[in-house]
Amino acid sequence: MYTLPPSRQIKWHSIRSLPPMSMEQVLHMNGEGEETSYAKNSTFQRKVILGTELILEESIKRLLHQTTYKSNLKVVELGCSSGPNALLVVYKILGIINETVMSLNREAPILQVYLNDLFGNDFNGIFKLLPDFYQRIQERGDNVGSCLINATPGNFYGRLFPNNCIHFFHSSSSLHWLSQAPEELTMGEEPLNKGHIHLTYTSPAIVYKSYFEQFQRDFKLFLGSRSDELILGGSMVLSFLGRKNALFEIGDSGVLIGIVLNDMVLEGLIEKTSLDCFNMPLYCPTMEEVKQIIEEEGSFTIQTLKTIQISWNSHLPDDIDVSILDNKVRGDLISKSLRAVMEPLFSFSFGKDIMHELFTRFGRKISQIMEIETLQYTNLIMSITKR
């Protein structure tokens, strides 16, 4: 059993005086080379991308028919992370463009691609994949010289490009991450969301209000920044985690791992004050909330806005037959996939030494819930065009 290091045995008043952590420093996926790396454990995110393929195709074709471009088309992948998923959308877009311009009897534009993520992202892991990527598009018959790829590190909650220069933005599995957890949750004498790391159905109304207002600020800033950077008629396809209704249910990964952390507090493995002052910088909005914010911000016309349900089994590798797996193995594999995303944030807040124990227990908790519930994510998908 782990014991809490003396350096982490600090009181609530000391925690409150610590400077807020920079999301730009700690909010990144596990890097290349690790068994729990995002590159090796991002099947779920790939399936989300593939699930938006039809909307992506419709949006790119609409862009090519309705906007004016000269010799090049500038496309941005926001929150690209690392691993093969970063180039999957580029591969799809290049194929759609070539097919569409051929049907229009037009010359194919040079595709200028900007891969964006925070400064801690493993961009080198992506660059190592480029030779194979160029080989694939060449074998498909595409002109390798027609696709130029660059990295643009930076926070998408703010400006990344000059005015009126980008034709298309794409982002998948990123915008549910906030620029920061709501500061007011830990500003008072006592933390407002004690015992929880995320919104739950038992959280006080003020906690929901704080999270929604933080998401509202961030998403409006995101929309305004992208509107400035897009050409008139330019568009975006966005997909990120949402929720079906006002409640945050037991099947939410943040709720489940919060239960595990509380168990570890009771066993003395984590300091209670560390848990009480930690809030995940993540918000899963409803479709109605997203529609309200887009309409209030006013820069975009909604072409498509819908939700889809995605099973937690989508975390499992493609070469595994889900039907023959027992829930224990399934829970362990799902926990490993989520660890690739969550570990840097939890490691910063609770210490690296307990990460294996935390995610082992998380896997067991997932297995237990799977015995009684069908676990699904709600994913929001939208296509919007600059007015």
C-alpha cells in the first residue's frame, strides 16, 4: 500500500495559496514511447473521427463549391495531439478535395495544413509519421507536393493565425477541455465541490453554474478567434464530448474516477485536501447549450448540429473480439486508454507514484459498472460556416 509522501501532506490553506497550474503546461497526452502513450491508445478518438466522415465530406464539398480560392487551401487541425490520428483527417480531406475538383474539372489546390496543439504536445511523434503518410497518398494517386504540413503550437482559446487567411478548421475530442477549471470553486474558505473532481448530479448548483460559465467564456473566445481567422464563407467541423441532458451520470469517466480517488483518500493514499481542491478542467455541454452559445456569439451559421452515442467499448483495439472479453479485461483496457489522456493532469495534481494504483482501481470500477450498465459517451458533432 502507498503512503503519502511528507511533501504532499499539506493543509487546505496552503493549497489555496499555491499559484494556479498552467493548463498549457500539463494538459497533454502521454508521449510517444510509453506503453500507455496516446499514440498506442487512441482507438476511441480515431473512431470518433471516422464517425464524422460524412459531415466532413459535406463541409469540404460545400467549401469548394461556394468559396473562392486561388492556388492553395489552408486547413487547420486543432488539438491534433500525437500519433496516427493527427494525420487521419488530413488524409480524408485530401481525398475529398481531389475527388471534388476532378468532378468540377478544376485544378487541385495545394493543401496547406497546420497541425495545432498546446506547447507540451509531442509534435516530433507526428513528424516521424510523415514519410509513411506521404507514401500512402502517393500510392493513392495524390500529388505529394500538393500537401504541405506544418506545426502551429499554441492555445486555441485565443488567436493563432492572421485575419481572413484560413479556409477550414477541424477539431475532434478537444473542445470539452476548458482553458482552466473555474477559479471560483477554490476561492473561498472552503472548496465548493468538496469530494468531487467534476460535475456530478450531487454537485451544488453553484458548481454547475461555474462550469457552464467557464465553458461559455472559452467557447465564445474560440468562436470569435476562429471567425477572425477564417475567410468569409470558411467553415469548421467540430466534435467533442457532450451530454444528453442536465444530469451528469455515473457513466461519466470523471464521475467514476472521482469515486476511485475518494476510496484512495479513505485509505490514506491521497490527502483529502488535495482531492477537495482539484477540479477537472472539462465540461460536456448539451446540444442546447452549444446552440445557445453559437447563436449568442453570432459569427457562424449552423449547418449541422447533432449528437451520437458511442460505446465505451470503442476504446478497445480493433484487433480484439469484444464478445469474448470478460468485463475485467475490458475494464483494464478501457482504463489504459483513458490513462493515456488523463495521466499527465492527475500526475501533476496527485503525484506520479500513485498513477498505476489509481488506473488499476479505475479499471476495476469500470468492470463493476459494466456488469449493471451499458456505458456510452454522448458526442456532439457540428458543421458551422462563417457569416
